[in-house]
Amino acid sequence: MDIKFLKDQILNKNSFLCLGLDSDIKKIPVHLMKEDDPVFTFNKLLLDSLNQLLVAVKINTAFYESEGSKGWKTLEKTIEYININYPQLFTIADAKRGDIGNTSDKYAQAFFKHMDFDSVTVSPYMGRDSIEPFLKYDDKYTILLGLTSNAGANDFQISDKSELDLFKSVLKKSQNWINSNNLMYVIGATKSIYLKEVRSIIPNNFLLIPGFGAQGGSLTETYINGANNDIGILVNSSRSIIYAGNDINFLEKSLKEAESIQNQMKTLLND
Amino acid sequence: MDIKFLKDQILNKNSFLCLGLDSDIKKIPVHLMKEDDPVFTFNKLLLDSLNQLLVAVKINTAFYESEGSKGWKTLEKTIEYININYPQLFTIADAKRGDIGNTSDKYAQAFFKHMDFDSVTVSPYMGRDSIEPFLKYDDKYTILLGLTSNAGANDFQISDKSELDLFKSVLKKSQNWINSNNLMYVIGATKSIYLKEVRSIIPNNFLLIPGFGAQGGSLTETYINGANNDIGILVNSSRSIIYAGNDINFLEKSLKEAESIQNQMKTLLND
């Protein structure tokens, strides 16, 4: 999917909402446990119900890996279901991978070829040659961790001296990498005070913004400080939508929650 | 497995060799392709042939993930085969994971509970709360990326000013985390000039040292500068051993290569 198409989707749907399928077999509604593949059914029902409110779907691999090869099968079925039924949704493998070149090559194969995600999240710790194997896919997007939403972001990403902040070095250096137009960046909604500075370094790239909802970030702050001329932000919500309910009527509650967020987005986009 | 047992294994076997099963279906000997699960058979044959020369086995998840759920099945079969047949080998899931707390919890489940690895490699970028879900397993080891073996290590891990080196900050801060006795660190053999400084910061923790062999690091330099009173190093070799040959006699070549490395280790340990 190209960025122009994604921007059009945002404007058409009045939404920059990304749904995070952090689907945990221990948390899904009990009545789904009679299904052959309860997590796949849960994902499918959510997608069928919410797709018009979304422009992107983020699947966090951890929740599937914890169930081993069976969980990976569910992951494969979910991405295939999206690609067949909702090809207009931008898909993100939230995998936070990164390794030496010949190994990152294999991760890129896993997410871009074997499963055909539009994008994958990667960790910058190992530097340029650990990311280039992802960037070499011209039609795919590589989403680099910048400033994450968790408390631990303060351990290494942020320094005592602002000019030494690691996340800024990541933003700056990565702009010189081959195909850097195909980079996006993770910037946590809980760190919205940094968004203006982020935008001064990377005015054009899309930002994937987690940490809204369960983690407490503000949507308005995020939009005001993070949006650019292309809108340029995808705000993710996982738990607050997918676990809004946990009984037979869970979809109604998820729909209500997603509609509420999308309504706020509509207001922001049209103000 | 506890560290005392690992140290005893090193002294008994005169080896601190870790075998890296970066087993790539496109690179294994052609005659194995007639097997039901060629990569599993390749791994099994290598383990049966080389186990006496090794104290550890590192399985890099990327090479399995690139084949999807089928590859994950091979990964599960391989770790199960090792745990049943060679429980004295220290097992490492080289996965370089790391995410916010509730998500790292799921990765820890994947590698420590679902598959029962002794250890997993993790990236420090997201800080303390992304690592603690691994460290809370008292009987498992968490191997933090410190200074990696690749060229990209210079992008963020090493600074222009030595006192600002990120990898040193990672070593220092992580020593204050709960259960930090269960931390090990990745320090590339290609960075052996830093090993004395590394040991001044973390004198006691085990180091996992990749980058020997195909990547060009020196075994002697690594041992002289990296070993401590517990020996305290695991030197990994992947490609130079597992792809030493690629025909019907590949095991002989792999065995010869592993014996040559183990002989050098024996000399170093007994000097």
C-alpha cells in the first residue's frame, strides 16, 4: 500500500485509528472458546464489525508466539483474512525485530513475503545494517522504535541532557538510510510533549502512536502536535477496544468504543 | 540450569562453545530435502554428532519464522529434542525481543514456558520494564544486547565520547534491576578491544559472544579479555560450523570444524 492511498483512506473514513489485535486467549469472551480457533474467530468478528472505522490493523506477535506454532497459525490466518477481505487496511506486524544483516533478512521474509504485512516494527539498537534488510522492500514500510510509550523509555531513549536524547539520534541518523521515505516511527502518545520536536526532525514520515487508551495518552494533544499535511499519524488502540466487553455482546461494546474514538478523530480532522 | 552447572560443564568438556543453529532451508545439504522436516533432521544430526564438544546451543528464531508456523513447529521440535536428549546443554533462544510489560510477559511465556529454553536474548532499547517480565523467572537467564558484533553497533551503541557510550549505560543501569544476577550480555567478538572495559563494569555476569568465525572475531583476544573466574563466556559459532560442508559428508566437516575450535578452547582453558 502506498502512502497516498493511506492518506485517502484517512480522509474518506474520517479516521486515523489503528486497531491493535493484542488478542490473548486468556482474555477473550468465554463463549468463543468452543470455536476451533477462538483467537482467530475473535479477530475475525472484530474486523467484520469495526473495519469501516479503521485505517490500520496492528497485530502484536507476542500474543500469538506465546501459544507457539499454533499461535503462529492463528497469526497467518488473521493476516490472510485481512488481506483478502479488507485490503484497504494498512497492516502492521508489531514484532520489534532487529538483528545482524543476514538474520534481519529472514525476519523481513517472514513478515513481508511469507505473511505479506504492509509494515513491521523494528528496534534501532543494532543500527543501520540491522534495518536495511527491511527497507530494501520498496513497497513495504519499516516502523522504527523512536520514543516508546512505556516508563522504561526514560532509561535509554531520553537523556538528562536534551541534546543527547537517543531517540533524536535515531530519528536523525535513520533519515540518511537508503529508502528512508519508507520509514515510519513509533512515538508513544504518553510522550506527546515531545511531538513538536519530533516533527521538527522528521516532518514527513508517518508516526505510529501507541499508548492511547489503556496507557493514558491524549488524542487531542497527539493530533495537535503530531499531525502533518498528510495527517501523518496512526493512533493505535488495543485493549480499550478489543476488551471493552467480555460476554456474548462484546462486539457492541467494542463497536461503541471504536465509534467514540473515531468520532473524536472526525472532529479533529474537520476542525 | 544454574550457572554452577554451566561452569562445571565448561571445565568437564574443556569447551565454552555455543553452537548456533541458524538453520536455513535454502542452505542445508540437498540430500536432506527428502526428509519430512529437513531443517529438524539437519539440527538433530548436528546435535547428535557435536554435543560432546558444546556447552550451549543458540537457536536464532529468524531462520524458523521465515517459514511461518511450519518453521515454528521445527523450532519447537528442536528445543524439545535438546531438552530430552541433551539436558546438559544450555539453551538460548536468540530472539532479540522486547516490548512494553504486558507484551514482554507474553514473549517470556513463549520462550520460557511454552518452549522451555534456559535463556532468551532481549533488546534493551525500551528499558527496565520491558526486561523485567523475563527476569522474574528465577530459573531462567535473560541475555541483554550490549555491544553487538555488526557494523551498525557504531550507530547508537558507541558514541564519539567514550563516557557517553550507550552500551556502557545499558551494562551499568541493568545491574540495578531486580534479579540482575540472572542477566547475561551479548558482546560481539569483533569488539574484543572493549572487553576489558566491559569486565570492569560487569565482572561477574556471563557473556554471550557472537561474531567469531564468519564475522571475523578472534578467539584468543576474546578469552584473554573476556574470561573471568567462572570462565564466564560462551563463544558462539553458527555458519562456520553448520555449513562447513554441504554434501552427504557434511557432518564430518562440521565435526572437524567444531573440534578445531574446541581444541583451541581447551588450550586456552588449560594455559
